[in-house]
Amino acid sequence: MKAVVYEKPFTVGIKEVEDPRIQHPNDVLVRVTSSAICGSDLHMYEGRTAAEAGIVFGHENLGVIEEVGMGVASLKVGDRVVMPFNVACGFCKNCLAENTGFCLTVNPGFAGGAYGYVAMGPYTGGQAERLRVPFADFNCLKLPPGEQFETDFVLLADIFPTGYHGCELAQVSPGETVAVYGAGPVGLMAAYSALLRGASKVFSVDRVPERLAKAEQIGAIPIDFTKGDPAEQIKEQTAGEGTDKGVDAVGYQAQAHDASHEEPAVVLNTLVETVRPTGMLGIPGLYVPSDPGGPDEHAKHGQLLVSIGRMFEKGQRMGTGQCNVKRYNRQLRDLITAGRAQPSFVVSHELPLADAPMAYQKFDKRIEGYTKVVLHPELVPA
């Protein structure tokens, strides 16, 4: 089959790779109809992880089941399904507690597994024509048949639940004010989720005009951090108090306020200043224990200078960690089918698999409106 394969930093190619096969009675094989490119993929694409040449990318996957293992009970050939990016067993201590992003079974020696991601287990990515799904009864979420809501549903694999997870970590409640740092796909989903949860004001902080325009379009208040300290800009609009809650949807590749260089802890520290005393911070933005491209030796080892004294002084609480997609994806699916949510507003491009190398290049450089790309393996190149 054809797949998007990592070759070296800033280079992916479309290559022929081995077809997936049933390896366990609980597996299914899925014909991929949609697979999105994620900002997390860019960390590998840019050489900012330990990813080696040959890895097949893609952890946001949707498709139709083509083959079913003998042990699968709830699925059949022809079912349309979307898979959480977390590969999970469903029966370990963490899965039973709905912490499926930290499964103790699927990636021995590490809490958590994922498709097509470095150090997250032996699971091939879905930016390909087909995908093997292990523990399929647990990992597949059934969707209505047909093609309706395709670009909404594919976002259930990662960014819609992850944005919602940021709000859950911060315990966003109706009527509260929320600051979301980052207006990329996850940041926009966090702002959107805060509004779905009834926030009275949502501030969206970024520097890219197209992203800030998208945020304003959904009802968030855009804050351009290159035009002044974002914490101060937000305090001016909250009677000097700051927001009740804050979400970091940026992670370790954060830009300094003048956008001149990377400053890995700047969003964390600015959130501490943005959120009022006793407020809460949700951190779904990615932080890693090792970053070969870190700006200093501490950052290279995932050690950041965070204003813990200021945070303690303000009595703030923080929740961190990757999203447990299974905890949210059914409810979010039902919001989509009921017409209450349409997360596909973030999708800027739908392209054939063959265009992936170009799409990665443009998405990485944030040019020509590339905010969220969905690849369709069955789409014929123009």
C-alpha cells in the first residue's frame, strides 16, 4: 500500500510499504478514507524527536472496516469507524479509570501508545491506504454510515477531544472567562470547547492573522501577542483580574512575545500571570522529556524554568497530559450528529495522499492558509 513515510528532517515521501494484516483475533483492518496531519506530526517532521527514517505517520484516522479478526464481537465489515489516536487495551488499571492515553498494556515500559508516533509503540500510522487497529472493540468508535460529517468526524481522533480535554483539565464551567494560548487547530478546538461549555468570554492568543480571524469567527476574542504582553491585554478586558481559567495549546515550541526565537516556558509563565489567583490551568500542549532542537541544554532534556513560586503564591492548580480520547469521543460525536458542533471549521485543505509532502511543507511554514489538512487516500490527484 501507499503511505506517508518519514525520510529525514523536513522531508516525507509517498512510498510503497507492506500491507497491514490481522495479527491478533481482536484486530480489524480499516480502509482509510480520511487521515489528518497534526501539529504533533510536525515535531517529528522537523527532526525535534528521536523519530527514525521509515516511520509511517498518521494518528488521526477514519475509515471503513475491511477485515475483522475472529475475536472481535461488536464490529463488522463495512462499519464506518474513527479511532482515537491513543491505542489502548481497555482493561488495564488506567484504561478502567478512563485514562486511556496512559494505557499500561500496549507499549510495554511506557504509559501510552499511539499510531505512527515515535516511542509510542509498534503501531503503523494511518496516513496510508489501510490501517491495523488492535483491541478493535475498544478502540473503534462507530459512526453513521455514508460520507456525511467526514471532516468533522475525523477530528474526533485527536484535536476536538484534545481541545475539550484542555478545558476539562482546567475545569471550565458556564459563565467563566478563559484564556487559550495558541490558535492552531488544538487551540481553536479548546476555544470552541470552552464556548460549548458555556464560558462567558474566551480569549484566543496567537500571532498569525488567519488563526486569530478564525478564533474571532467562532466568538472568541483575538489577542495578538506581538502587540504587547498578552496577560496585560487580557487583564485590561477583565477589570484587571485576569481570567478564571487558562489553557496552553502551544507546548514546548512556544515563541517569545516578539516572535524572534523559541522560549519553551513562555506560555506556561504567561498563563500563570493571565489567570487570577486560585484559578486553574489546563496543559494539553505537548511537552517532551527530550528535545534535540531545544534552545539550551536544560530544554534539550525537557527541563524548563517555570514560575512555580508565582503559581504557588497565586494558589493556582494545573492539570497536564495528553488527551484520553475515549473519555470524550462518543459525546462529541453526538454533538456533531445533532448539529450542535461543527469542528471542521478548522479544516483548510482536503487533499489526496500524494500531496502530503507538499502539505507538510506548507503546514510547517504556516503559509497559504494551511491550518489543518485532511488527506483522503482514495482522492485522485488533480
